[in-house]
Amino acid sequence: MQAYSSKIALAIIILFISCSKNQKPKQRTAEEYKQASKLMNRGLSNLVYNQVFGSTFVNQDYLVYATKTKNGKKFILVDITTKTKKEAFNHIKLAKSLAKELGREIEQNNLPISKVSLSDDLKTIQFIINKQRYSCNLENYSISKVTSQNAEVTRNEHVSPNRKLAAYIDNHNLWVRDLITNKKTQLTFDGKKNYGYATNNAGWTKSNGAVLKWSPNSDKIATFQQDSREVGMMYLTPTNVGHPKLEAWKHPLPGDKTIFTIERVIIHLGTKPKTVRLKMDKDYQRGTTTDHIADRNNELLDAQWKKDGSQFAFVSGSRDHKIAHLQIADTNTGEVKSIYKEEVDTYYESGVNVENWKVLFDSNEFIWYSEKTNWGHIYLYDLSTKQLKSQITSGNWIVKQVKKVDEINKKVYFTAGGKETGNPYHNYYYSVNFDGSNLKNLTPSKGTHSATFSSDYSYLVDTYSTTTSPPVSVLRNNKGESILELETADITALKEKNWKEPIEFSVKARDGKTDIYGIMCTPSHYDEHKKYPVLNYIYPGPQSGSIGNYKFRPVWRDFQAVAELGFVVVAVDAMGTPMRSKSFHDAYYGNMGDNGLPDNIAAIKQLAKKYKGMDIERVGIWGHSGGGFASTRAVFAYPDFYDVAVSGAGNHDNRNYEADWGEKWQGLLKKGKIEEKGDGTTNYDNQANQLIAHNLKGKLLITHGSMDNNVSPSNTMLVVEALINANKDFDMIIFPNKRHGYGNMTKYMTRKRWDYFVTHLRKEIPPKEFDLSNF
């Protein structure tokens, strides 16, 4: 009887299991996707009221700023002396005058003006509407257009400081155009294809704009003649009906015998322009802050003029970024003097996204940035003797950006991180004397700060926030003391839209000792008694991290949106990323395949012990560019932890990416190693995703734009080939004619990513062809 009962019970269990297996997966609805999508809408930023923007000081006695209230935009005038504020002008009268001038209705609480400035006597206001500058008399509110004597400037022209000339490239040579008379003057004559002047090509990015730096008095130009004659090519072909047009350009790769070099020149303008070639060897095209020698405005980086234009300072870098050499040229003779040289074991950087070195010609000194103590600090040297005069800053924290050097008062203003307790990524402003004394925190409130200073740096508008606290703006003096609270942001309307603040966390890195930071988003309906798959967003750097800036954001990418579909989203600033110590940043130098993944895994495991709803048996990961590289690496290197990956435009083997990038973070390609081992291996094998593609166990969606001129699609095709050869199942989307970003196909990509995670981690059916384009 007992055996019979056991058989019945076993049969019931088998039947139950059979029914469970045959149970249909849950169908997700379009309405669920719609509600989730609302949380990635950039329009949510408009629901954060009472923020300060566009602040401008007037005469050191007044401050003008704009703020958006629930009733509309207002412009406020602050009297610093009396510590009072009021409307900067009569909004009703200005709206009426603008309506008459523009011939359309203007709302007083929605004035279409920007870049507002007041005259010193507070009687006139200037502003811009649709690129046209206007002036308004505040006594009678009459409006007039402010006419400019200068001609229109094209995007490829580089305007001089006196606004009278514009430099540009024509047929590989440099020209200038008089913006008043439109007269054009050729400055160089020996430029030719692949050996042109001011050429803006770094391989991974290029444009037709001229890279140069005008002298302060607009009579000279510092630039270079770029030599790419023996540099290798990169090729792309578009998708179209008929014969495709080949896109080809110079693009050096790691290990190439020849890469971009530059021959530095000083061009003297005047009635008879002349070119002075600096008496030095060719420089490698290397910078101390980025893998280019130009900023977004085509300004020549690592370059500084003496005020009178007689001398020009610059920093040369070695091909592997291990040597930074400060030099000064005589702009008349071309003679070059060596000033200071720093050599490091990995790579030299002169700050966080800016150059923190500066030559102080008037006082015969120079400021230099170094991480020689394992922390980024600034030092003062004698320009003649090259001897150290003082270490301006010191301690277990980093100087990020030097904002101003006050040579008269011997004071430096800068931003830094890690000095105050709490999150080391929070940004604070400080001042310090040249000798290192009188260090002051000018923005003492907890959080990440941005500041606008008066011209003499006696006052500043300090705006600060955290990931969970909305922005607060305060007027302070240069001692850091609060003069007047300006505005505190109101997020009531944001919360009414189901907005949920992220969870900021700190856990231990892979070594069990080092603190690492990040954020986590959980569903608004989160229940720790339920289980939610984990999604790991990653951007590994090494030039930046997954987060980096811990200020308040109404929208964190689509983190909260995808969390609403039943996931826990985690993003980590792992070891190997900047804004910490040198050793922290160097964590995986020479092994880019690390990608900080061990720290991401360690963080997720630690968080799961606290947040019981996290299901670390179901883990997905995604990222784009470096994040595409890392997310693909995750399912290859850690297939027992990461189950699903969605990869976008990954640089899967940096031997197929531009030379500057790989050679800075991975080191020079050691071809001698091939000869030593005789087996074809190199020091780049530890970062080549295709070499371990055969490890794939889970699901992988790999994507790329077919016309990506930043990360070549060949990077993805190497992985695809390896996966096919290993007989692995995977999914792929190639976006026709799209660059590194997917343009108008981005929303499609986002929806496909959501679908992929819903299908393979939640084992559910996504709504068919949901349209994300309206969000």
C-alpha cells in the first residue's frame, strides 16, 4: 500500500513538472514597454525646476542668471553688496517689444533669449535670438539689432583673437581670410596631399577644420605640417544601389612602422607672411590629455604662447606616451630649448581631460602636473634652473583641472577629487598659494560641484548635487563662504512621473581592499522576495568609466527604463579607470582584455548579499564601443557568470584600432615576441576577443555600423569569423551606412537590446516591433 502511494505521488510530481515545462512563456505587452520607455525620455529634465543656468557677473557687484520655474523662465538680478535678488528686467515689457520686433506673439514667461548680459550701468541688456544679437534699452524697452562688421564664419575656419581674421585649409595649405574685406591670403605654399598644414586627422576622427593656435595679438599662428605619406589606410564602402563609393583615409594601427608625425611651424602674418620651422626633430602626433592633438574647436593642444608672441611653449610626447617633454621655441629663429622631461613606466597624463601644465613667462616659472607620488598633483619649478621650488598640492587625492593661475597673487584655482570624505568622484573647487599654503575648499557642501567665477575670482556661483539630491546654487566669496542662496531645484513634478532615484553604492574591488563606486537601479515595483535578473552596463575606459560623474541626473541613460521591465541594473567604476590614484588607473595596463570585469563581478556578488531580489544566476551585460568590447569579453572570459551580452561597435582587437589608443593603454606591439616564441603570439593577444570566442556558452547579440569610421567594422567581423569557425550560435545586426553611433537607428537598437534581455534572461516574449521612436 505504501509503495502504491509513493508511485501515485511520484506520478503527480512528474505530471506537475511536465505541465510546468509546457507552460507558455509570459507575453510582455506594448503598454508595459510604453510605461518603461517614459523613464528614458529626455524631456524629464524639463521637470526639474528652479535650477540656475546662464549666470553672468556684472561689474563684480551684480550677478544675472536664468531659472525655469513651473510658471516659466525668469531672469534674476542679484545685488551682491546688499545680498538681495529681483527680476533682472520687466519681462512683460520685453515680451511686448520682442513681439513687435519679431512679428509674432511672445510669452513673458517663455522669452526666446539666450546668452543674456547686462551693461555695467544696468541700463542695457543684450541677448541672442536665432544667432542674431539684440540690444534692449531698459528705460524704454526699445530693441535694436547688434550688427557685426565681421563676415559670417564657416565651421572649418579658425577665428583670430581680435576677430578680424579666419584661418582655413585650402589644397593642403593654410590661408587666412580678412573678415572685414574678405581678402584671402595664402600663408604656406609647400603643402601637398598627405603632407599638409594644420591637418585634422587622428585616424579615429577627422575633419576639414584647421588645427592651430593663434598668438594672443593675432599676428602669428602655431601649427604643424602633418606627415602621413607612408601611413597605412582605412577603407569603408556604403550600402547603396549601384557602385559604392570607396571612403579611404590615413589611419595608423599599433605596430605600424610609420604613424602620424608633425613638423612644428610658426607662421608670421603681415604684408609678407613667412613660415619659421622649429629646429627640432619631427614629433609623434601625441597629446597629454587625449588621443588627438586638437580639441573640439580645433584648437592645438599642449601649446601655450607668451603674451607678446615671442616665445611658444609646447609638450612633445613619445609614441608610447611614456615621455612628456616640455619645450619652448623662439618664434623668430625657430630655436628650441628643452625645459623639463618626465618619463613614467606606463603613460603620462597632464590632468583629467585638460592640460594642467603652464609656463609663467613673467615670473620665470612653470607649473607641472605629475603622478609621481601615485596621486595627481601640481608642482612649481624655476624656468631657468629647472629646479623644483615647491610642491603646490599634496596628499592622497588628485588635482583634476587647473582653472586659473593668478600670477599676481601667486594663487592657483583648481578642481579636485578624493580630498573630502565620501565619494572620491565628487568634484570640488579649491584655491592654494604657489608655496602650497592656505589651501581652501571654495565649495564645501557635499556633492559634485560646477562653478562660474567673476572675472577677478572674488565671487563664484556654486551649483552642487549628488545622485540623489537635486542641484542647489549658492553665491560664495573666494573664501568659500556663502553670500546668498540662489536656488534649490524642485523635483516634485519629476517624482510624479514615477521617477525613482538610483542607489549609489560603494563595495570592494577584486582585491577585497580597494573601494569602488557605482549606481544601481531597481524596478519601482521591486520586491526582495522576488527574483530579478541583473543587467550590468559597462564602459571600461581606460580613459573614463561607466559613470564618473556622480551629479544629479533625471535620466541615467535607459537604466531605470529597462529596470522597469523586471531587471536590476548595475554600473561600476572599476579599477583601471581615471580620477583616482595612478595605481588604480594602471590596474590593467598592458592587459586591456581585463576591462574591469573582475571588479564588476565582485560588485554584483556583494550587492546581491544585501539586495536579496538580485538573481545572479541570470546576468546580462551590455555596452557600446569600449563597452561593446567589454561586454563581448564578458561572455567569452566569464561564461559561467555572464549569460547574455549585447555588444555595440566594439574595438574587439585594438590591433585593428588606431595606434594612439592601443599603444597608450596596451603598450607598443612587441613584434620581437613573435620571433622569440616562434608561435605567432604577441603582447596584444590578451585583449583580442576573437582568440577566446570559442568559450561562448550563453547568448550574444553583436552589432556594428557598416560605415563606422571610428571603430572599424573589421573588429566585429574578426569575432564573427571566430564564432562561426567555432560553430557557435550568436545573433548579429549590421546597421547600414551608420557611423560609430547608430543615428536614427539608435532607438531600434535599444528596443532590440530590451527584447534580447527579456527573451533570454526573463524567458518572456517581448511585444512585437514596439516603436521606441517617440521616447
